[in-house]
Amino acid sequence: MKRFILFTTATVVALFTTASPGAETVLLMKGVEIAKGRDMGDVRYGTKFAGEILDGTFAEMGYWYITLDYRGAEYVEVCNGENDIVRARMTVVLDGSGGRSGMMILFMRDRHGIPDVYWNYSAPLCGLGGMGCPYPWEEPVEGCLFEDYPDEYGPVAQVRGETGPIFLWKVFATGFFRGFRGASFTGWLRHNYPFIPRVEGTLIFHGR
């Protein structure tokens, strides 16, 4: 069964800057899907992901969670297939480790029908569910090697907006996150992990 993975039980490496107007905080993310969602018409609703936040030493600092809807489920894991994320709601929480605590809720809605997920990369297959696989992961290879060498490579998709990262607006924030207006995301969906695909990317929180 083909599965769509984005923002997923994840691990995030966080590199923090000051939360003053104009400043940015960068989170490097990786993780797994926790709910596939349900198809209604041409949209798959309620795909869910969740994860942890780590600092630069891989110490846990909090977690994140996201629910999204997207079009094009039939093109997941298809060479040069594309998906369009039409709606996403994300929560990021810092638990106070490293002297930072707070919560931010983010939201995006896409009314333009422009794809955000591009299935034209590959990576070597890894262990069942990614257990025991090395990290950091190797850079994906451009091209559909997963079709030509299915016993060696699995599909990987690039996640991005038309001209850059996908932007999510702030809905609510407390503590450390009050100085930010939203966040942008770009990264990779890795289906080269059988049964439990992985995701990694960069989440940048933007100041006012």
C-alpha cells in the first residue's frame, strides 16, 4: 500500500537564535507518520504526524504535531508524481529544556492548486521501519532509481512551495514563540524505509 508521509513521530534538531523582531529560529526535523487519513473525493483528509524536538546535542526539548489534507494520493511513490497540500495545522511545544519553553499553533491553506510534494528522488533502501538505520541520512539521489532498481532504492519526494519553503501562519503562541509571526518548511519525504517512512526538513520560525 502506498503511503503519504510528511512532517512525521519525529526527531528535530533545533538551532536557536534570539526571539526578537526580525530574528529566526531554525529547526531541523525528522520523523514518522502516525495516521494515514481518509480519501473523500480527490482529497485525502486527516493525515497526521508527530515528533520530538532536540537541541544541537540531540537532547530532547519538546515535540511537534501536525494534521494535513492533500490532493494526489494516487501519485504517491510514482515517478515524477506530485501532491498538493491544501491545508495543514501544526503545533510546536518546547518543554523548558535549555531555558526555553512555549507553544505555537500554525496554519496554512492553499487555494491555488500548486503542488508542494515532488516524487523524483531516490535513496537506498534501509531496515524494516528504519530500525537501526544510520543517521544523518544520505542526500537523496535525483531521479527515479526506485523504479529501475526496486530492490535497492526507495522513493523520496522533495517538499517545497512553488518559489521556496511552504509558509504557515501563527494562530496562537506562548513563551518563547510570542515574537514570531509564523514558520516556513522545506524538506524530504523518505519512503525508502519499509512500513514506517521518514521525513526530514528545515522549519524556520520568522520574527515580525
